[in-house]
Amino acid sequence: IQFNSILFVGGFGRYQWIHITLLSLPGLLMASQNLLNNFVSGVPAHHCSLPANHRNTLDRCKRYVEPQWQLLAANSTANISHVQTEGCLDGWTFDRSEFFTTTVTEWNLVCSRRSLKQMIQTIYMGGVLTGAIVYGGLADRFGRRSVLIWSYFQLAVLGCGAALSSSYGIYCVLRFLSGMAVSGIILNSLSLKVEWIPTKARTLVGTLGSFVFTIGQMVLAGLAYWLRDWRKLQIVTCAPHFLIFAYSWWYSESARWLVLNHKPEEALKSLHRVARVNGKPEMIDKLTLEVLHCHMNKEIESSRSSFTAYDLLRTRAMRRISICLIAVWFSTSFAYYGLAMDMQKFGVSIYLMQVIFGAIDFPAKLLALGTLSYLGRRVSQAACLFLSGLVIFANIFVPTEMQTIRTLLACLGKGFTSASFTTVYLFTGELYPTVIRQTGMGFVSTMARIGSMAAPVLPALPSLVYGGAAVLASCFACFLPETLNFALPDTISDQPNHQLFFLGLKEGLPLGRQRECHHTTAKSQITMMFLIWAWSQQKVYL
């Protein structure tokens, strides 16, 4: 694709560094939004509140109808099996040592109302799902920059508004709309990154950018430990988006998108601006409308028709990519949030557990960086999913009393699913062409949101389900085309080139070398499939 030769004026220069840094900084707060419910809706130790003449209680959700004074006696052997009990008619008394206030203590989301606590996260993820569908399509129509700026503003206003909620219903509505904004921020910042950086820098930028999310998880733990008040925590994690909204006007719209949407003059202004920032003023005279049209004539002609989600399934190559990505996104998110959204079950301080879960991402993502750079996207994606499933399966056979080992395995599984997330975000952005990239990102990430919605609602699902979904998705990942060191496709007609990559035929190589690549890739695929089959057979016999 010839446009790449003029797009990155000055290579990966000053502009790209500033651009990537400003787009990555909000990631510190995106992790806070996705995992906020762990702290905002934390469940403190609690028991039934008692009237003044009562001196004892039964458990968290029941109390004795009449005071049982005999139970106060030392070594009491009184028979209380026939004693009448009742619910917590006077509310609950909460332990304030771990949390000062949460939505649980605010609206008594315990006992028969406990499911409403999980419903907050499900509603939020429903907003993220809706945002992926709505803002993905809007970004392909109106541009990445406009939708991204609006998403920053929406999250700042509605996120802070959620902290002032007077009822459970209002809070859920505002969290839903905040989730939509989060989706718009994540998807469009990713596209603006990959569409403004050179091919060889995408792996490094994509992986290092994901470390911002990892740091954000640890920052969330520190903020939650410091504040311990759900309203203050809500404001602190959302108010900085007002500042991000203010500086986001500096962003340049994707030159690819501008050219493909018949706005070459604006694209030329953006390219001239990048040349100036990168200290390449001589490039300004060389970049003209005639040069743009010359390099993008084929892409401009093919982009005259409008595109919809149907185009993601219309051709054989796009259909295979979309189906495989649906499986990968769903399973990654399902396993990730199945592990990350119920940290109180590990019996360790929730703040410490959040730090540990964040810290495990560093070695996991460094490993992903190495495999993405040298083994490619497809192998990295399949390996991360397969290993995460394997670790989840291993946890099934560890006795519940061995809590330390179970926690370590859970952290390891979370690390592999985090690496899978890092890979799939980069992989998806490289697979879908520019004319429909945001629609594609929204389409496949929809399944991820369904997975993240299901995980907190179905916490009782056996680990076999979470692990099985990850292993099955690793098989689907094996059928995705490789994109390592290849230019981004701009139109759907560019996609057939990727079919060659899947077969191991690399453009520009001599025929003998192509055959060598083909045989090598075929052997590696057969080996991978054999290992997966052999492992599954072993599990059956176990």
C-alpha cells in the first residue's frame, strides 16, 4: 500500500511520541473504570442490626425473633433448633475497617439484594457493549477524533454525576452511559494510534501502551485504599477526564480516514502539521494533493461505497477473520473478568490482591512483547489463551484449603488473559481495513462485552467453563492470518493479501523462499493442532 510511504513523514518522530503519550495517559483511568466495582461495591463484613433490647444475632441475614440470653452464658448447651428467626428487619450493621462507605452499605445490597451488587457491573458492561456498537459505527462515519473527544467529555460529566446519585437506579443508568464512553475512548484511541505510527513500531507501541492499563490497576488499589469512600473514589477516577478533554483537541484526525472519506485537503493539513512537528519542513512542499491522489487513487475509488457490519461477513476472508475474532474476544473477556471481578473470594486484602493482579501483568506483557515481535500475532494469541485455560484447569485440582497456591494460579491465569487482551487489541486493529476498522472493532468487541457481562452475573460457574472457553478460542486463533511486519489494509480488497500470509507466502519473496515459508508455517500449524488434540485427550482420560 503506497500510502504508507508518505503517511509517516519523518518516520517515528516527535509528533508520534507526543501523540502516543497523550492517547495513552487516559489508560491509567480506563482500568479504574472497568474494575471500579470491586471497590465502589465492596461488601464489608456485616450482621443484622438489633433493637435496643436484643443482645445477640444469628448470622449475616437472619436474627432471632426474641433475645436468647442463655447464649451469653459460657459453654452454653441450650437447644436452639426450635427458636424462631426472622430477616434483618432493622437493616444491617457494617464493619467499617475495610470500607468506609460503598454502594452496598448505601443501599443495603446484601442478602436477598446481593444480586443487585453484581448487576451494577453487568449494567456497566452493557454500556461498554452498546458503546462498541454505536461509537464504532459513528467513528467510521464522522471520524475517530470527534467521537474520541466527545467520549472524554461524556465520561467526565456522567462519571462525576454518578458520584452524586441519590438512588440505585440513577447510579446504574449513569454507569451504563459511562460504559458507553469508555468503549468510545478505548476503541478510537487504539485506531488513532495504529493509523499514525509506522508498521514496525506497532508491536512496541501497542504492548507498551497496555502497560499504562497495568499501572492503572495498581493506581486504583492505592486510591481505593486511601479514600475508602465510593463517592470520592468515583469522582477522583472520572474528574481527570475534564483535563484530558481539554488537551484532546490537539489530536490530528487519521489521515487515512480523511483521504478515504474524500477530505484530502484536511488530510494534507494534518500531514503538513506532522512534518513540521517532526522537524521535516522540506516534506511540506513535496506533499501535495496530486501526490495524495496518485498514491491513494485505488483506495479512494474503492471507498466510494458505504460500508456496514454486513461487510464484515460478506467476503470469505473477512468472514473467517470476524468469526475467529468473536471467539477470541469473548473467551478472553469471559476468563479475565471471571478472575478479576470477585477478588474478595481469595481471603486476602482486596487492596493487596488488586496490586498483585496488576503486578502480574508486567512479566506477562513483556512475554507478549517478545512473542508478538518474533513469533507473530497468531502464535501469541493462541498460546496466551491456551495457557490461561491450562492454568484455570489446574486450579480445579487444588484443594480449597491450599489458598496460597490457588491464589498464585489465579494470578498466573489473569496474567495470561491480560497478555491475550494486549494481543487481540493489536491484532484486530491490524486485521480490519481502514474503511471499516472501527465498525469491525465494535463488532467483535461486542462479544467481549457479553463475556464480561456474563462473568460477574454467573460467579458460580465452574472453572471448567472458563478454562474450556479459553482453550476452544485458542483453536480459533490458529486460523487467523498473520500480520507481523505487514502494512495496514485500507480497503476490503486489500484483505486477500493477508490470505497469502496465512499460508506462509510472503509478498516479494522468491518462489523458492515462499515454498519454504509455506512448509514451515504448515508444519507449525500441524504441530500446534496436534498438541491441542493430545492435551484434550489426556484430559478426557483423567
